Amino acid sequence: MKLIFLTLLVIIGITDSRSEQYVVVGPADPVIALAGEDVILPCSVKPNISVVDMRVEWFRSDLIDSVVHLYEDHDDRNTNQSQSYRGRTKLNHEELQRGDASLKLSSAQVSDEGRYKCLIQSKSWSGNATVDVSVEAVGSPPVITVDGFDQSGGLLLQCESEGWYPEPVLEWLNSEGVRLSSETTETHRNEDGFSVKHTVTVYERDSKIHCRIKLKHHMLETMIIATSNMFNLWTTSVILISLAVVLSVNAGILIAVFTKNNRKFDQRLQNQKMIILQGHAFKNTHSECDSGC
């Protein structure tokens, strides 16, 4: 009896020692997914053993409706899969034979960002690995427009772009790559992501001005050349505005003089009418007296 008991203990010890040798491994760093593109969430057993006969479950540890993908009894069983992942997850069954339970997630969305668990279970052991997923959405190419001039002749430039996630960093750079300080900044968020709009004033002629928008792993940039002709437009504008002011003042004076003279003429004309009317009245009075006085 003691021999049987010792034999069982040895078998259990061997089984446990073998079980402890296997580890479920995930990526050391967060997985970066680009919105709209496919991404692989790594997960595997080390040393490599087949997990075809095991249970593989992917789930979100940060959500209540957490089932992302379930493989069990040699088949995918996604009846209780979270609605947002329907039709977008896939395990490579051939790779399962080599211990690779990595999950392919199609058309990544911003809502996919979060912490995932890869759980692998057999009858004798189980293990899990954590996969952190960050999603980045690259927005529209930045557009630079000339927004006028300041009082000293500086060129006002505006750069804007939309559709970014997470909130991007917008930088102005001159020809030497030196950062320029944005004077006004606007950031808005909607269902499509973040939109940004920054302005800067440039005084250097014939210089290349860059607008750069970047995330941690992605960047877009555009450039404009602040030519002398642009600044000359300011000089021309000042001259034209000055002329317009002078002409407006002169026109105002002429209108005022004309109006004043016109009023005097009307007054004189009115006075003459009164004199004529009074003359007619006096004449009529004398005519009546000659006939009946």
C-alpha cells in the first residue's frame, strides 16, 4: 500500500514538474495598432508544444463584455463573443500545432485599445499572458494657409489637420529645424478623433516653414516658403489701404462740402420763393385798394 502511495506521489510530482516547465509568453512591449489596419497580438507557449487539444481564450481584462475569441474542442466557439469583435478575430490553427496562439485582429479601431489576456489551458496546467494594445489613428495631411499680416508686417500662418488619435503634437519649424512657438492653438475631439489648428507669425523672408504633426510612432509634415512676394503683398496692402483711407476722407469732405453748399442753395432758393410770394401778396393788396378803397 505504501509502495502504491509513493508511486502516485512520484507520478504527481513528475506531472507537476513538467507543467511548471511550460510558460505562456506575450510581447514585452505594448502592441501598436494603426487604425484601419490588421494587427497581430502575440501569444505562445514556451517551450513550443502543440496547443491544438487545449483551450485558448482571448479576453479583455478591462471590459465587462470581455470575450474577444474562444478556441475549444478543436474549433472556434464565439457564440458569446463581444459584439465589437464579431468577424474581426482569427487564430491560425496550423500555428496552434507549434504552440503559437497569436490572435489576428482585423481593421483595428480606437475602441480596441486596452489590455488583453491570452489564456491557455490543458487538463494538467494553465497559463496566461498580458498584451497591452495601443491604437493610433493618423489624420489628414496638415494644410498651411496664409491668414494675413500683423501690424508690423509679419506673415500670419495657420496649420490645421483632423482625424488623429490620440491627441497629436503640432510643431512649427524654421529652415534650420528650430521650433517656433505657436501663438494660438485649438484642439477639438469628436467621434473621428482629434483636430488641431495652430498659428504662428513669421518675419524671415524667403524661409522654409514646416508644420509637423506627430504621434509616438507616426508623423506627417508639410512646408511653405515664405517668399518676399508674400511680404510685398503686405506693403502693397498697406499702400492700398492708406490710399483707400485718403480717398475715403477726401470723398467724405467733398460730400460734406457738397451737402453744405446744396443746403445753402436750397435755402437761398427758398428765400427767393418767399420774396416772390410776398411780392405777389403785396401787389394783390394794392390792386384791391385801388378798386374799392
